[in-house]
Amino acid sequence: MVAILGISAFYHDSAAALIVDGKIVAAAQEERFTRRKHDPAFPAEAVRYCLTEGGLQGADLDFIVFYEKPLVKFERLLETYLAFAPSGFRSFVMAIPVWLKDKLYIHRTIRKSLPNAKKAKLVFTEHHESHAASAFFSSPFAEAAFLTLDGVGEWCTTAWGTGKGNRIELQKQITFPHSLGLLYSAVTYHCGFKVNSGEYKLMGLAPYGKPVYADRIREHLIDIKPDGSFWMNMKFFNYCQGLTMTNDAFSKLFDMTPRQPESLLEQKHMDLAASIQLVTEEIVLAIAHHIHQQTGMKNLVLAGGVALNCVANGRLLREGPFDDIWVQPASGDAGGALGAAQFVWYQLLNNPRQTTSMDSQAGSLLGPAFIDEQITTILTKAGTKFQHFDREQSLMECVAQLLADEKVVGWFQGRMEYGPRALGCRSILGDARSPKMQSVMNVKIKYRESFRPFAPIVLRETASEWFKIHPQHESPYMLIVADVADGRRTQLSQDQLMSQSADLCARVNVPRSEIPAVTHVDYSARLQTVDHIRNPRLHRLLTEFQNRTGCPVLVNTSFNVRGEPIVCTPEDALRCFMATEMDVLVLENCVVLKSQNETPQTAAARESHLAKFSLD
């Protein structure tokens, strides 16, 4: 037996992943256990979970792999600070103590955290090497081109190459400070969202605007070559030397200062979001065409934070030169833990790799699960009234009817998802046909901005009847945006068309299709296809809902509220359920109704919780 533990830590979204004899046994982000969103600390709890799930102790580990090379990254930071001295002094003074305390001595931290793993060899892979490995080795393809795009690793920001069998080979890269990820993050910052977590908000805001600034971006911010490579004009950015992403020159170029968080979103912010989104898509498509021309590969795999831009992925699938694409579900730093472990198993140890028609990531359901006995004990101890179902079909019929009655359901089943998306095991579900569901879930349950779209889940076998996705393609990890099918759209009235110039709430609440709760203002939807292999219980629920309503589509959003990580345990789920206006909680085979458990105290606590959030 060969056991390999992969670790990512100290930058954004720390995680751990365990591979035993080439099989992915467990993987999870530290935030889910500590309840600190995007927790960057050493993933002690995630490591503990992975070892427990694998029935192992530290002494059983053969390799511990860190997803990047800290010394090389430190070299880049020092060189950057020196290049911009003395203007980068404040940033330098803030960053260096953290490096000297933790980041530079990660080998010492690992050994201290796993004192029994003395025989385990310690390996450091490169950042984009880890991303590429996570994408290719998890994919269903025997050979494919790979493309990784993010903010920055050690020096690399963009890389592409090929994967064949059990090896990946880097062919080209773009280095810091020229970075598509940092460009997108700079606009995220300027529009008032938090860098490294608000980029998906910017993507959701883009359809409300027009790309009127796209030419300005191409002419002044980034020089894009025909092969998709690019050079950024650092005159407009401050991330190399300062504590902000953009500067006064950036503000002057777009005639807008950085928006203050939680302040009013204006049309200019929507237009800037639309502009950077369009330029991002153009760059991704240009690089993809160049890679295809250079490699001749039929398939492409992607990873890195930019690969979570599902709008760009959707265009790449529809308009790109590749027959198929596969995107790593944990494309950000968290996925580096898995890729690092896979790189050691396949490339360093030279173990053979076999592929099937389905990827090897098991639906990315790699976190902890809880049995009925644990759940009933927790509910009973909390004094919660619930109904336990002995027959699964009876459970499906009950929940499907509750959903058809427009109840909002917290759905807690099986193993927790690895990556940023809730894929139907730690989800909040609702009726996609309901015109009011989008606003209800945003304001009363998720406590988040009103413009934020929700994602649909749909039966894999009927997806092409409801969305513009080819029957041969799938989107099991909610990483592809596809338009709602023409036949499912609703013709807007003149009054509704006039409301397009109104505020975001009015615009987003105009029904545009038979499934208005998941149809964005541009008729797009961030699609998740559900098959009976990766998530059989969710597939059965969708089937039962279709039998009752004729619609195989539900709203699926992550089981959490704004500012908190996705729930991990039944206790997390019960707390979140009672703190929001969710109607139903389904914990494995147990159903909890809010109406049977509401008290004046819980209602007052929920109102107090809601008052903490200021919504756009």
C-alpha cells in the first residue's frame, strides 16, 4: 500500500487530499471544519479527516506533498519588492513577518503537525504543476491538452501543455506580473467586491451591463497577442507594491473610483464587469485555439482559479476547437492538494493510469458523511421534532411534494463536496418554476445581494431539452454556463422590457422562462447535470419531482448563508436551518419541518441574524 497526502495551505482555501494506491480516498477544505471562510491556515482538521476516512495514521503515510515551492515563491516576492522599492515598503513590512513565521518553513510545520509520519518523504511540486495534475489525472481522457490560469503561483500565472497516460508536460507559460487572474481580481476590487472570493459576484453582475469599456481594456490595460498570450501595463495596477489592486491611473482611465463595499451598484460597475468578462472570454478562447493548433489534441482540461469562470467555460465548449473539455471541480488552491498527490503517484512513481468514460473524482463527493444513527441522536438531543423515513421512495415522494408546494429545502446527504460548489449533498433546493423563488432565497435565506443568480440542477438525460447543451456533453460540476432553450423562454411584455432600465431587484425578478428562478437576465444558467452514477439519490429526487410536475429542474444553491462556509456536519446544517427562513431540512432519512419547530426565541434569533447583513 502506498499512501500519499497532498496539502495546500497559507494562501487561500487550505485543503488536504489523500490518495491510497492511486485511488482518491478523501479530500476537503479546512474552512468546512473551522467554519472560517477561505481559511488559509495549515489544514490540520482536513488532514485529520482524510486520515480517519482512510483508516490511516500518520505513520502509514509514504509521501506528504505540498502543492507549491515556498522558497521560489519567496524569491518572487523579494524580487518584486526590490523592483518597486521604496514604494512597496508598507506591503513588504506586512508580508515578510508572516513568511518568516509560517510560509517559509512549511516543512517544519508539516513535521510538527504530523509527528508520527517520520518515514513519509516530503515532496514539493510546482503550483501550476499541481493544477495541471489535478485537471488531467482526474479527467476521463487518456490524453488531452491542459490549460491552467490563476492569479500567480511561484512565478507562473498561465501554463499550457499536454497530458498523456501517466505524464504531463509543460510547454509554455506566462509569468508574473502578467496575469489574467490578477486582472480580473483588479476589476473585482474596483467594483467593490473582495479579492479571492468576490470574482464570481463580478461574473454574475456582468450580464446586467454592456461591454462599453472592452476597447479601453484592450488598448490600455492588456496587450493581447493572436496566440492569446498577453502583456499587462503595470502603470494602472498596484498589486506588485501596494495594498490595493488598482491605482489612481486606473480610476482616471474608467472615470470611477473604487466602489465602497455594500454601497449602491451603478450601471458603470455593471458595464465594467461586462467588459472584463468579455475580454477574459476572448483571451481564453484565443489561448485554446493556439493550444489546439500546437498540440492537435481533441480534448482540453482546465484548472486554476480562472477555470471557475463558468461563462468562459461555456463559450469554450460551444465555440472552441476541442471536442470536449473537463474542468477540475476544485480548480482553485484547494485543488492543488489533490493534484500534488496525484503528481507523485503517477509522474514521480511512474504508476500506470487507466481511464474510463467517467472521471475519477467520484462526483467530487470526497468529504465526510454521517449515518442515520448519528443524525437522529443529534436531532433528539437538540429537542427537534422530525420524521424518519424507512423507505427511500416515501422520502422522495414527501420531499418532491414539498418542493412542488414551493417550500425551500435544506438537503444534507452523503459525502460533502470538495471544491467551492454545492453539488447536491450540502445544498438548498427550491422549485425553479417559481417566479418568487430567486428573491426569497437570496434575501430571506442566503442573506446576499439581490442580483445574484441561482444555478439549476437538471436530469442529465433531459438537459438538452431545457438548455442549449449538446446531448453528448454534461456539466456534473456546475462549471458550464448554457442558455435556456428557446422553446422554454417567455416573451417579455413592453412593461417588462421597460423595467430593464430599473434597479437590479426589478430586473432580476422579471420571469424570462418556464424556470424563472434559474434564468439569468441574459437567459443564461450555470448548469449542473445530475446522473444516477455520481449522485443517485439526487437523481431519484429530480425524477420524482419531474413525475409530479413535468419539470426535471430544481434550484440548487450552497447550504450556507453569506459570509459562512458550506455546512459540513448535521449540527452546522441544523443551525443554518434555524437561522434562516428555510421551510424544510432533510438530513439523510430525517425530515424536519420549520413549522413544527418554530418558537418565539428562534424567530427572534433569526431576525437578529438577518439584521447583521446589509444587502445591495
